[in-house]
Amino acid sequence: MAETPSSALQRLAAATGGVVTPANVLDAVALVGAWWAGPRLGSWKGYAVGAPSYFADLADGIIARRTGTVTQVGEIMDHVGDKPKIFWGAWHIWRLRLADRPLIATVVAYNVANAVVTGYDLLRNAEPGVFPDRRAKWAMMTSATGMGVQVAATNAERTHPRLARALRVCGAISSYGGVAAFGIPTTVGYWRAARSGAGRRRD
């Protein structure tokens, strides 16, 4: 027997089919913030809006669990919602030369690989077997944060060149280290989960 929602937030989530939840609202606001900030990341104003918009991906799952509003819609948004933001931001960072291009390419390639494996999982299996875990969150955070730190370095070059150089090195360590330590194992784990999916898609 299904449990009766005990809070107003849980009742709202149930009434809207899991669409309107605190975490989903946060993700929607963050998506708008990231869209606005993308072309403006070369300024501190754009950076101030963009940074929290990307870090929202670290809080949505926590908020959903704490409020008892974990839903299938939220799981899907948590799983794929960060990819458009990362690609949008990476495009403008590349276009404006706000970070080292090999670093940007590495972050994008990692996210493309995960998106491809996720799509393969959805096509192959009756029920998805690939879901982000803590390691995936760390991979996303460290790789994207490193790119963001290099953007901050570029913004600081004129006024604080020594700080900018230090930030650029820290950004490279974060992105490359995050992909190596967390990203590659995450992608391999996703691939294994997709290949060994419990339910094959039935024709």
C-alpha cells in the first residue's frame, strides 16, 4: 500500500506527478541562470550568476532526500539536466578563450561519453540501469569546477596576475585529476551497468 504524503511539499509532488518539487524548481532556476550566464562568463557579473547555477547540481539530490520528494522526474533531471548546462558553458568558455582549450575538450569529451552510454542504456534495456552515484557527482564537480576556476583566472589576469596563474594551475589539476580519478571509472561503471542491464528492452 502506498504511503500517504505527510508534508505539503510531498503532497504537491504527488499532485503534479513528481514534477513540482523543491529540487526540480532549483534545477529549473539553475538552468535559466546558466543559460543567461554562458555568454557573460568573461565578466564577474556573469561568473557570479553562473557559478551557483552549476553548483546547484550538487544540492538537488540532497534537497530531494531531505524533503522526501525524490521522484522519477527528479531522477531524470538529476541524471541528464547537468549536461546541457555544461555544454552551453563549455561552448562559451571555448569561444571566449576563458580556459585552456585542451582542458575544455577533456571535460566535454568525458560528458559526451557519459551521454552516449546513458543513451545506449535507455535504448538497450527495458528499465534504465545507469544512474549517477557519488563518484559521478565528484567527477562532474571536479571537472566542471576546474574549468570554472580557469575562467576565474582569466577574469583576474589584469588585476591579479599572480593569483591568476595559481588559479589556472589549480583548475587544470581539478579538471584533469577529476576526469582521471572519478570520471573514467564512472564511465566504465556506466558501461558495465548498461551492458548487464537486468531488463532488456522488449520489442
